[in-house]
Amino acid sequence: MHQTRVWSGWLSGCVLSAWTLAGIAEPRLDPQPCDMVIDRPCVALVLGGGGARGGAHLGVIRYLEEQQIPVDLVVGTSIGAFVGGLYASGKSPAQIEDILTGLPWSEGFQDRVQRHEMPSRRKQQRDAYPIQLELGVRLDGVHLPKGVLHGQAMAELLQRAYGLQANQLDFNELAIPFRAVAADLVSGEAVVLAEGSLLQAVQASMSIPGVVSPLEINQRILVDGGVANNLPVDVAKALGAERIIAVSIDAPLLQKDDLTDAFSVSEQLTNFLVRRGLAVQLALLSEHDILLQPELSGIGTLDFERLMVGAGIGYQTAAAVPALQQLSVPAEAYHQWLLTHRLSENPEQPIDRIVLHNQSTLADSMLLKRLGIEPGDIYDSQVVEKGIRRLYGLDVFERVSQQLTILDDDSTELQVLVQEKSWGPGYLNFRLRFEDDFQNKHHYQLGASYLYTNLSPLGAEWYSELGIGSDKLISTELYWPVISPATFVSGKLAAFSERQVLEDENRRSLGDLNHSEFISTMLAGWHPSDHLTVASGWTRRVGRYRAPGSLSDPVAGQRISYQRHGPVLQGRWDTLDNINFPGRGIRLHSEVQWLQDRSGAERGSSRTLSLDVLAAKGWQAHRLHSRWRWQRYRSDDPALILEQFSLGGFLNLSGYPHQYLYGSTVSFGSLVYQYQLTQPQLSFLNMPWYIGGSIERGRVQDDLLNLNQAQQTDTWLWAGSLFLGWDSPLGPLFFGYGRAQSDERSQTESWYLSLGHHF
């Protein structure tokens, strides 16, 4: 609650250092919005900032229309600019209500596109390193993003709300003259936006400092206008308004019992500053002006599901002020005002030209193809939005925006602006993995990845990984598209070392099985879509096993070194929406290796096949997914034992310890049910909790290394689990209990705590 209030302070405006009317000045020789008002006072509606409390603005507007009160000028800050801009552009209160209730507000605070909208490589990289800090690492040091959010999702939200809007517009030419107030991040001055892109003006006015990246307009870096002027009465006065209806929705001061932590104390100090600035604006109101201050203390800044509650309160507040009725005009006069102040339906607009403003090193042709829109297409906001999201899904851009411009000759031009991340092009991300069965087995790893993007116009990349802990990893890969972005070659070098604690049937440790390997791989592949990847190439593997001396012959205490090389074929299809708690989609990964093997004096040929399929379906808070896994290794020389697969561990034959059962053939299937305990609220991080359970069945065959000891591994074994899961910002966190068949007469069980592992 306190954290929500902190954002409230920012959205309402937090520092009122010396403010001035900067940005677009209003030359007194030019016609002013109020110059067109004849035979009555010029009425300005001034709407303040306050996040979700801005629903009150709609209630006030609805009451004004019922009372036939014409509005000649709208000035707004932050959410006031959002609602005010909708009204000024000609939308009715009913249309504004439909927009406010229909917008997916939570998406506006989650900048990244959904997993299923990303290219295959990005999906794998994000899955492997879920702590997406995106630290920009260059030769000149470490750089950070300008905000938690880049503003991309907010721009899409505004586009949905406002629809088709002209660019380079004089805001005096809107249905009602309009001004949006932002703040200059360099000087702290208020900036009054009076022309240009209406969507950009509103977005600049809503860009919370430190949370949403600033927006640059006319060489000025702009943020939320509440920072400088949260209730811009002075702007309306400067434009000639004779009667002002000001709607203030600032957060109330906290009471003594609410001051319980650093967040609440910081918020209270912020509120003091806001109120001082508000006092300056309120002092400008004359006896003829009207101030409305709806009682909205029960609505938090991010409580957008309560927008209509605020609308009701705003309506009641306006209805309780008799002075408003003095601004009413006769029915005929108001009808004439409505005729000129209602938005007419835009006819279908063909796109005559597409102009790409490419501020990146990627090729124009690549970006236009990914956009997927051609000259001559009819402008469809949903189609254009999907194309913009396809571009943004490359995850190398800070913002991708679009604007349809109607030129002087009535032709149309779709302008697409692509801005590369200013803190790139190299990014550092992390992962933390931990797993414990509360007995003998625990594994941990701290890993980091470094991705250097846009090495070529088609999007070549250098990708490296480092992992330390129980399992160690170091790798580097050069990925290089050739001919087109869909065809590529890659070369990868990787070395890993893993340690596995072996146990007997009584869960007593038998020692460690150590396996290390160095792999070099060259691939050529094809991405026919974001979901499908097919690749083939050559791999060379050099490694060794070291088995503990407590094992039975023939490998007890032995160190088995080997060399393997040969062709490899891979295929991947992936449409999952979430790798950890999937609700829809299919992921299929298959691989075949034909290798020439050598260990000591033994030589032979082997074939390894692997198939892993996961399919998911969700409805409301329920999620169901099923996984099938099959792996098999065969060698023409029985003395060569160079590949062993495993079962055991959470959701991999739950009840057994991690990688407890070994064999050269593994078959496994599971059905997992998950129920979402917490619905995602509007926040910058979506971190729901789940409870669930699983039914599993699997078997291992051909235990060539004799690792399973007394366990039966040639028969199918049943298992199941119950668990609590959290989709945390550090990766998936699970706490669970599993039970499995040990043989026909007994069972085995385990408790699990896991962080950062995918199952």
C-alpha cells in the first residue's frame, strides 16, 4: 500500500522548484482559444494528475454535459492530460467510459512483449536468464536504462485509446483547444505542449520520472508534468480563460498510523511539496472560478479497476456545487456547440507510403519486412500494433512508435520511428539457481550472460555465458544471419562441469559422479517464423566421467575419457506464453546426433535421439500442461558407454532425488495442474502465486554405468507431487512434496525447494 502511495506522489507531482511556462509560448498577436468565444465567458476545464483517481475527471465531464455547460479549453497534467485529451479530441463521456473500462491498464506497466511474440533466440535467452536487469556494458563503463519502463507499452495503450490522430497538429484545431503540461527533466520547468503529436504530448505528460523513460520532444527531455505543475490553472489563465473549473485529485496526507516505514515517510515529504505547489495554483483562482476536490482517499494511484468508482465520486462532487449551473447555456446553443465539438467518424485510410526513421544499425529492409505492412494497405490500428510489437520483440529497441500523417495533398504516410536502446548495444543479465531435497542433494549456480547485439545490418550477435557453483559453465557463441534475417550460421564453444551425488536405496551417499565436457559446434539454420527453428551442423565433444569407487564393477573409481564428433540435426517449435507456468502454447525440441566415438582403444559409432514436448491450456485461473520426454542412446560397440540420461527430482518423477535414476533410454510423461492464487494487479512486476499438483510416469532402461544399484529401472514407475509456486523476478520458485514408486511393494518420497529451474 505504501509503495502504491509513493508512485501516487510522483504521478501527482513531487517538486515544485521554480516553474515557468516554457516550451511552446503563446504569442499574444496570434488568435487565442478564448478569442472565438462570443456572448459568454470562456470556460476552461483544468484537470490535475493523480493516477487512477483520474476517473473523477470523467464524472465531472459527464455532469457538465448534462447541465449543458460548454467547455472552450481543456488543460491537463498526467492522467488529466489523458482524459482531457480524449474529451478535447471530440469523444463523448460514454466513449471515454468505454475506453477507460476497456483498456488493459496492466499492460501499460509491462513494457516487454509477451513470450510468444518474441523470436526463438530471445525466448531461449530470457528463459535461461530471467533476472533481466539489462545492464548496458560498454568500454566506457556500465550504463542503466532511463527508467524501469521504456514507455513502449504506454504508447501502445494511448494508441488504442485515441485511435487515428493527425500528426504535426495545432492543438487549437482539436474539437476543443487543448494543452498538455509536461516537465523539462533538465531545468525542472513546466512545458506546455500545444502542437505536434497529440499522443506524444499526452505520453510525455504521463511519463513518471525514474519509472517510465523520458520522452524527447523538440530537443527537450520531458517527464510527468506533475513534477512541475500538477494543476495548471496558470496555463488556462494565460490563454484567456475567464471561468475555470479546476479538478484536483491529489493524494491526501498520511495519518500518524500510516507512517510506518521509509516509503511512507518519503511519500509524506513528497505530499508536502505537492501541496505547496498546489497552493500556488489555487491562489490564482478568482471568486468566479470553481474548484472541485473529490474525496478519493480510498482509491490508490494504480487502482485502475476502480476508475468508475472515481467517476461516480467526481459526478457527485460536481453536482453538489450549485455555482456550476450558472455556466449553463440554453438547449439550442448547447446543441450547436455539440455539433462542432463531437468527433466525426474517420473514413478508412489507405497507407500510401511508409517512411521508416531508423535510428539503429539494422537494415531498413529487415525492419520493414518484420513490420509486415505494405503501401496500399488500409490503416488498421490492430494490424499496425502487431507489426510494431514484432519489431519491439527483437528486444534491441528502446521504443518503436508509429504515426499516420495526412499530407497536404491528402495522401497518407505511415511514419515508423525505431530507436535503439541508448544504454546498449551490450547487455548483462543474470540467473540464480538453487535446488535442495533436504537430504543429500543440493545444487546451486550463479550465472550471467552477455549479449552484444546488432553486429551486422541483419542482426548478428555475440552471446556468452558464465556459471559458477555446483554446476559450472562457460560458453561463447557468434550468431550471424546471412542472405536474410531468417537464415544464419553460428559457432559456439562451451565447457561445463557437473557433479551428481549418487545414493543407494536407503538414501545413503555413494559418492559423486563427476562429468565435464568441452563442446564445439558449427550450425547453419533457418527461422521460417518466430516459433520455428531448424538447424544442422557439426559438433565435437571431448570430456570425461569419473565414477565413485563405491559403485559395482566395472566402472568403480574409473576415469572414463572420450572424444566424440559428427553431424547434428535440431528442430524447435515454441509458442508457449510462459516457460514456468504455461497457460497456452506448445514447445517441442528435438535433436539427433550421429557421432563417431572413441574412448581409449575403443572406437565405434553412436546415435542419440532426443524429443521433449510440452503442451499447455489455460482457462481463467486454471492451467493444465502435459510434458512428454523420450531420449535414447545406442552404440555399435557395447564397451563404449558415453551417454546416460536421468530421471528424478521435482516434476521429473517426483519423490526421487534429483537425477537419481540413470539409463541410456528414458521415457517420461506428466500431467500438471496449476491454480493461480493471486490475480495480477496493476504493477510494474507481475508475480502471481500458484498451487498445483502432478501425476507422472516414467522409466529408465539400459543402465550401462550400473548407477541405479538396487533400483528397478526397466519398469514403469508412477509418481506425483503437490507444490506451491511463485513466478518471482528471480525466476520460478517452487516448494513441493513428491512421492513415487520404488518397486512393486514400496515407495519413496522427497521434499523440494527449487529456485530458477524450469520443469
